[in-house]
Amino acid sequence: MLRLPKFNYHRPASSADAVKIASDHGPAAQYVAGGTDLYPNMKRRVQTPKEVVSLGGCADLRARRGEAGSEVTLGAMTTLTEIERDPWLQEHYPALTHAASEISTPLLRNMGTIGGNLLLDTRCNYYDQNYEWRESINFCMKCDGSTCWVAPSSPRCWAVQSSDSVPLLCAMGAAVTLHGPEGERRIPLTDLYADDGIAYTTKKPGELLTELHLPALNGWRASYRKLRRRGTFDFPVLGVGACLHFDGDTVTKAEIRIGGAGSYAIPATETANMLVGQKLVKGDAASEELIRAAAQHAFKPTRAMDNTDHEASWRKKMAPVFVARAIGDCL
């Protein structure tokens, strides 16, 4: 049985108190929301904070503000189950509730939070192992070692971004608020991520993600498609978020992000550019042909590697298929 290492546990009553505690303890401190990612990593000794700052008692991180005609804000401690089952979100943001329902299992969605899913640690077959297993291969670049065993000659880590919510919310144009020792700042969600398996976010030391801001509903439709071995529990080996803005049947703006195939949600820029200015009608043969042709351009940016489930070359081939399906869902 894998056991947690020893640590000091803090349970502040507000996000401001949480930031202060983390700031006082510096690099030794780490926030925990639902714990579905951090605690298993601690058991595997890939993350070993001495001070764990729980957000479970921070009531201000559970609030929701806004209406469909304006921006909607969700507190970072909103659970995935709450998002999945919320009738109002189901009606107005169905792609988000669907993406939440695709995450892991009901038990873990009860604990997991939207803030935690946005900051999910990158994954790799050589990293998500116990200490003894990793020691036997002389560790990897992401933790305790100096070599990326997926690409041994590479100077960087290729661990994979495996969140279900990130590709969708990046495509939707969501934003987040971060609260740190220097105060609050708001940034587009896309600016939170970096293309690096180790330094995979731009979050500053001690900063806490406090809010997710969903864009106002103004003629756009979004969808999420996920590829995994089993119909539940598994992380995505490919996750496609798509968001199309329409004026009638004409696409005025498109954003498509590919998750599970790189260290961040990769933009399928050429695919999106092919759709802008085009008329797309569900069931129309010309529209379907255009979608298939545009989706083929998602093959090149997809960086599937042998560091997760399924054969890498097959996952790469599936990218255009799932991109086409995600686009079709938006019609």
C-alpha cells in the first residue's frame, strides 16, 4: 500500500487566508482542492509538500455569479459533479457540463473541482509511477532525474496535458482570476498554460486560482470530444474542444484545441482558419466535406508520443476524426 508522507495540514476559512499561509511557508507549501490529483502524486513521491493548504473551508471559492446574457463566474472549488448536474449550466453551457461528466468516475467527480482540473498535473507513463519503479530507470526529467525517457535526446519534458476541461474552456475563450501575494490578476485561460511538461502553467509562486469566468452567450456553440480506452475513469489520450461563432449559418470565428497530445491544449489554427467565413449547415453534404477537409489540418500539430495509453501513431490519426466530430457537434 502506498502511504502519504508526513506533512502539516492547514484549513483556512477564506482564499485570502490560504494565500497568506502559502506565502508564509514559501516553496514548502502547496494548495489542495479535492485532492484527487495531489494526494496520489504525494503517495508516489512525485510531489512532496511539507505544508498542505486545504481550500475545503474557503466558502468564497464556491460562489457563482452572472446570468446567460453576461459573463458567468464559477468559484474554483465548484465540484465537477455540481457542474455536471446543474440544470442551469446544462441549458446554457451544455458543452461544459458534458466535459465535466467525462472526467474520471462519479466518486472522484464528487471530490474533484473545476479549479483542480484546470491545474491538473501533466502526465506521463514514466512519471506516474511509484518511487521504486522510477528509481529503477534512474528517474525522469520531470522528477528527480535529468532525462526525458519519451525522447531521451530532448532538452525538455514531454509530459502530457490531460485535463478534460482545458481544451474546451480554452476554445470557448474563458478566463481565470489568480490571487497571490502581490494581489489579484485576471488572464485569458490560454495564457495560463505553457508548452512544457514541467513548467506547464504560468501561475506565479504562491498564487491561487480563485475563479473561472465563462464568456457571455452571444451566438457561439461549443463541444468536447474525448478518446480513451474505456468509457469511464480513463484520462483522455485525445481531447478536442471546439467553439464556433455564427452569424446565421456563417462561421465568423472558430477556435479548436487539442488536448492529450502535448504539454498544453494545442491550437488547430489551420483548421479554424478554413472554417471562418464559410456557411455550415447540419446535414449538408458540402458542409460535411468542408469539415472533413479542414479537420485533416489537425493531424500535423497533434504531437502524440509514446508516453500515454494507446499507440501514438494511431492517436495522431484519430485527431482529424475527433476534430471533425467536435465541429459537427457545433452545427
